[in-house]
Amino acid sequence: MRKIELTAFDLAHRFLGVVERPGKKDNPFNQWCVSPCVDATEDTPDEVPWCSAFLNGICWMLDLPRSKSVRARSWLLVSQTADPHFAQVGFDVVILKRGANQPDASVLAAPGHVGLFAGREETNIVVLGGNQSDAVSVEKFSMSRVLGVRRIRD
């Protein structure tokens, strides 16, 4: 039997364009992503930051290590540390500061953002993630915002 190789990046890429729904109706996919997170409820609306929930959903589908939390910085505790300068597309997770004047990676309870490494361009890191402009998308962030990179598979 042939073995199918599918990375977290490959699977997440299939969801590009999934958006949150404004108002009282929530996107069922976003709601499902929140469900394996221990610090959320099935009634959590899709307007809340859902980047970590999206990544938890992708990792759950592939039986990969996951944070089980809706907090982006919770990913700083998952699996092995990887050097941001040698990050690889596939299974590397990028954890970023959200907003100005945010604390370093030692503070897990601060705002953050998380997604999958998608590349580098000059002084930017490219991330495929959920809740980027209220959708699953690929966006650039300044390398100065990187708190850490975690490799969720060898």
C-alpha cells in the first residue's frame, strides 16, 4: 500500500480563504477548530482570536503535537525549539508578538499570534495561519515579532 505524506502546511494550505462570519452566525469550521481546545467552549464565537484554534485543528487531524489551547503563546511549550533562521516549510510553527510593547517569550499570558512557517522575505517571516485579516491566509510579519519557532515533527 502506498503511504501518503501530508505536512501540516499542506493540510492548512487547503483551508486558505476560510473566513470568520460577522454577526451571530459562526463559521462551523472555526467552531470545530475551537472544540479540541481545553480553554474554550463550543459556544466560543469565531470573532475571537482563533489562530491557535486553527493550528490545533490542523494538528489534531494529523495526530501531531498541539497546545490544546486558544492562546497563541501556548505553542511556545509544544515540541522542540527550532532556529527561526533555519525554519522549514512543513511542520515549523511560528509564534509572534501581537501588538507593540509586548513582553518576551517568557510571558505566556500575553497577546500573541501563531501560524505555520511559509518562508522568509528580507526582514520578514511569512506565515500561513488562521485569523490573519479574519481568514486563513498567508501574510508577512517582521522578524522582530518572532518569539519562537517550534518543530512539531522531525
